[in-house]
Amino acid sequence: MRGCLVVGALALAASALGAPALAKQGAGQGAGQGAVDLPAGRLGDAVLALGRQSGTSIVVTDPLLWGRRVPAVRGRMTARQALERLAIAVQADVVAAGSVGWRLAPRKPVRREVVRVARAKPSAIVAAPAADGADIVVTGSKREVRLRDFAGQVALLDGVDLALGGAGGTDAILARLASVSSTHLGAGRNKLFIRGIADSSFTGPTQTTVGQYLGDLRLSYNAPDPDLRLYDIASVEVLEGPQGTLYGAGSLGGIIRTVPNAPELGAVSASIAGGLAATWHGDPGGDLGATLNVPLGERTALRVVGYGVSEGGYIDNPVLDRRDVNRTRIVGGRATLRLDAGNGWSVDLGGIGQSTKGDDSQYADRDARRLTRSSAIVQGFDADYAMGQVVVSGEIGALKVRSSTGIVGQTLTERYDATVPTLDPTLPESDSPAVGSPVTIGTGSPRVFAQRNATTLIANETRVWRPMRNGFGWVVGGSFTHNRTRLSRSLGPVDAPAPVTGVTNSIDEATLYGEGSVQLFRGLTATAGARVTRASLDGTGDDVVPARLEAVALARARITADRIETSVLPSASVIAAVLPKVSVYGRYQQGFRPGGLAIESDFVRRFENDRVRTLESGVRYGLAGVDRAYLTASVSHTIWQDIQADFIDATGLPSTANIGDGRIWTFSATAGWKPVAGLTLDAGVTYNDSRVTEPSAALYVALVRMSQVPNIARYAGRLGADYRRDLGGDLELRVYGWARYVGRSRLGVGPVLGEEQGDYLDTALTARVGRPSLGLTIGVTNLTDSVGNRFALGTPFQVGSGQITPQRPRTLRIGLDAAF
């Protein structure tokens, strides 16, 4: 379909039993009248609501239309009448799409007229006036709460914006938000953190502090970020935590929810995008991705996405006489089959797969003149991810229902250099470097430490909700999660490492939750909820040294015995609209993570669950994408009990323990402004003050020397600028640039992991010229070609020897995108 940029085009097919008169039409173009209640805000949200209320399939062919503002439409009318009102507001035409619905296409002559008016009178540049009360819906609230009524910090990122200059992975989200941070071991190996809640640097048995979701399904439980590429994505929502009531365990810091574009009923479309990249001081790279949408009858459609990425290496290893050793290759895809089951119900069947292969690790020596690392072995890694899912959605009267079921398999295999450094015997004693320095590798035999983390996750969530109407809304749901992770390890000579102690953790988690909101009076809304979780945990040690004493054997049996944990997580909030564009809120929320088994030396031992309690207050002025200026700011205080974190054990391997209690103060703010036509400026800042206030007795000496919660910078901030200019016809120039500063942080807790990291500036500038159907992109990342230190770890066996994970050197990418 010409003029359709598939990255931004969405097909919305849904039915609503709650609008009986319209439902009786049976087809998208029926003439019957019914009750229509469409919110003011983005066109995309309005047509989504219209599709559900009328049983109509609506295709928006131009992503530029998708985010335009429309007024509220309410009353009794046909679907076409409602759609025509929306079309007038966004300067579009309504076109019949066979027997299944409608298509909205841009009205080019009118668009040129609007441009001329805008140039003559800048204050009049608005494609569709933002009606009073226009709003954005936070779908991550699980009950379609308006952003104006949402008590908490939330960031809404558009999928088209994230894909500008090439679809990245989680790094594209980090670039746009100051409040989200990550370790930097490599794609498929990282841990994510939000709001100063960080536990450790390693991939171990602890559950993540950030919940990651694709739609309504959890991507992982206690595995690293799979770093799925953001091809053909509608949006990403980031909700700062804790989010225990709605999302349960593993959402201490918050959640990241990615929403892919849905299959389009009644429309054939395709797109392709690719680019070539040149990295200073390194190898070239490239990327290619494609999307295809095919109807399989009037009520079924298939959407398929495939991609491949090769990121050139830029780190040299003089010991092995190899250059640019750290190339990373990523291959993946996604497919979704949508069935319109009729009577307001739909079924989505989907699958995701991604394979990531790193030729070598990403770290370098801190004091090297160039990006080099003196490593005795190759430290490659492999990360594989696969998910299958079934999502059933529908409406029963005024209530909405959704049931999501998924099964996930995720495997991460890593190799670390465990060579014992030795001094070069030819060096005079006075010239001999300190043990642990990268240049101390002499005649020691190369050793490898290999670790394999294999996870299986089965999850279901079913919920019923009533969107906020007439001052009242609620959601009730239940979920079941089964997660099993086996961590196996080996250590020794490169050609014959011997197994060392590993561990298997398993958990079955059953949950009931509910939340409701009441408008106490105009402008004041109160919300309360609770979640009850019953978790059954068990685990075993693998390759454990046999116990010689009966007492030791009994102690091990008690440690690995099954146990039950029950958690109740209450929440409450209130938000008040004190002025037309100003609201203030306060909220209280809890979160938790279950315990498990960890390895220390040759033993398996237990760590207990941890829990956070957060009190937050904030203010919001205006809305991004709606108002010319906006600002959100919040202050939160978190009490963290029995913190689960990693440390280095006596054998030099990472282990996990409860390190004590702590507290975190966090301030975060984001703001935006449109000073002139086509230009949007945005900024964000976050401040975190974290302390382990009551160290555990076992780790007291280590923690009193360095009590800061790891991996979280005290200061972080970013600036961004987005400029758009119409060049005539449907040709547009867009330039987007940003700069992000990450302050100093510590690698971990205690003196061994007390390495400093951070304190670097990252930058990027991207320009695209073209039309929705064809465009040319030129982008540069790391404009200053700085080295920085994103992460002070490469191998745990050389902690303290000056390891850094540098930024990718300046990289130039030239790309093309086309849609059909």
C-alpha cells in the first residue's frame, strides 16, 4: 500500500459488547447508530476506542497522523460519522477498506494549505487543536488510566522515534531517559535499573529489579535483559517503581513495557530498513530489518518481522595478536497471527526469537593508550531467547477481559579469563608491576571460567477491568508463574575445565491482585489496591563436593528444602488537579523479590527475600505531545530491607547474599518545550542518594568502607532536540540530537567491588530526509569520540586491575528505509 510507513501504521480490530447498537452492525461499514465515547487526545487512541466500541477495523496509513490531536467525540452516531469527525481534525480522508472497515489517509492538498498558514503565522501551527482535557492513556496501568489521572512517573516513547537512525535495543531507551541505567557486559547480558534500585553487577540467581514486558507478558524473571531489537514497535512505556500491586515480584525499580505493532486486518503492507556503519578505530557494521503484513481472509492477518545486525569490534588484544575482537552479531524475528473471533473477541498467536553472539568481551584496560585488553583467552558469549504466546481479548458488556499466556526459554553462556596473573621473571624487582595489573600476565597457564544460565518461564495473567467512567474504575486479576533457572559453571584449563558448584532455583508463584480508583470530587481522585502472592521455592546444588560428615549433609538438606513465602503488597495514591494543566500527587507502594539459593565457594546457601517501601510525591504541568510546554518532577524515599546483592567470595567468584537494610532518596524531573514551529526541546535529570544503613553482620567490615548501593550514579541527566521541517509535498526533514551524562557510581559493595565507574558524556545526532514511503538517514553516535567508562568489570578474576567498558567510538551510519 503506497504511502504507508509500516513502522508507524497500525491496524486496530476489536469489538465491543458494551455498545450493543453498533455491535449489531456485524461489519465495519454498517449504517446502524450506537453510543460513541471517544477521548480527546491522540488520533491513535481515539480510533483504538472507536474500533472496540463499533466492531470496526480501522487502518491509519500514515504514522504522522497517528500522534495528531483530536477532540472528544461523543453521542449516538454511526462508525463512519464518528470517523469523519476525527478525519476533519487531522486533515485526512475516510476511505472504505473492503467489507472489513475503513482507512484514514492524509489529505495532501489540505496539508500544503496548513503549511502555508503555519509559515505566515507560527502561533497557528497545529494540525489538530488540542482540545481542553486532551490526554494520553497509560496502558501499563492495566486499566487505561489517563495520564492526567496517573499518580506516578511514567515515560511514553514512540516506536517511530526509537527506530530513527536504525532500530536499536535497550540502548535506544537508555538514550532517551535519565532515570534508566544498565550494566554494560554486552547485548543479552545486562541488568537494568530504574529509580536508584540496583542490586549487583552479575547475572546470578536474584530476580531482576526491573520487570520487562512485551505487551502483557513478562520477558524474563531472573535472567538478564534479552535486549530485543526494537523493530516495528508501536511504543514503549516506562513506569517508575515500585509497581508491586500490578506487576508483583521483580518490579522494585519499575517496569519497561514494549508494545509491538499489531497485525492489520484487510491491508497488505511491507517495509524494509537497513544501513551501513563505520566505527572509528574499529571494524564496519551493518543492519537490515523488514516487516510484512498479510491478511489471511477478512478476519485474520499475519504480521512478520525479521532482522539481522552486525556491530563491528573496536578493542584489540595484543596478547593474542588480534584486532577489533569484540564484534557482536544479532539475528532475530517476530511473528503474530491475529484472529477476529467476532462479538468483540480477538485471539493473537505469536512467537519471538533472537540469537546474540559476541566474539569477545566488551572491556578494555583502564590505563592503555588505545582500546586494548591483555587477555590470555577469548571471552566470547552467546545469548539466545525464544518466546511463544497466546493472548485472548474481549469485552463483556462494559467490562474488558484479557488473558495472556506465554512460555519463554532463555540461555546465556559466558566465558571469563580466569588466568592467574604472574610477573615476568625477566623484569627487575623494582620495575615489576603490581599483581593484578593487566601487564602482569607472564608464564601463567591460561584458565577459563565458563558459566551457563538456562531459564524456563511459563506465565499466565488474566484480568478483568472497568475503565474509569463516571468517577469510578477498577481492575481485578490473577496470575501464575513457574520459573526454573539452572546455573552451571566450570573452571580450569581452556581445553579441559572441570565442573564447579552450580545451583538450580525453581519457583511457582500464584497471585491475586486488585486496584480501584474513585473520584472523590471533581479534580481529586484516590486509588488503592493490594496484591497477595504465595510463592513455593525449591532448589538444589549441582556438582557440590560430597559431605563427609552427617551434620554437614543434614545442614545442606535444610538449606535446599522446599519453602513457602506469602507476601501482601498494599498501595495507595491520590492525585489532584489544582489548575487546568497542573496536578499534584502522592503515592505509597511496596515491592518484593523472593529468596533463593546462591553459591559461595564450594557450598550452596540460602538468601532471603527482600522488600522495598516507597513514599513519593510529585507534580505534573502539561503533557508531552499535547501542550507546548510540560514538566514533571517527583521526590521519593525508599526503605529497602534485606537487600539482595552480589559480592566476591573467597575463590574469586561472584556470590549472592542479603547485605543488610538501606535507604534511597531520589529526585527526578523531565521537561519539554516547543519554542518555535517544528522544534521540540526536552531535558531530564535524576539524583539518587543511596546508603546501606544497617549492614549485615557477615559483611559489616566490607560495607562500612563502601556503603553506596552499586551501579547507580548519584547524578544523571540528558538534553534532546527534535526539529522537523516540511520541504514541500510529503517530503520532510527531521533532525534529532541528544546528549546524556552519567555520573560516578561504584561497581559493587565492599572494597573488592569498589571500583569507580561512570562520569562520561554520550552524544548522538541523526538526520532523515524523505517521505513516509522512502527516506535517507545519516547518523553519528559518540560525537566527541570519548572513551568513558560505562562499567568497571570484564572478568571477576581481575577486579581491581583497572578494567573499563568503554563507549563505542564515534560511529557514522548511513541508512535507507522504504515502505510499500
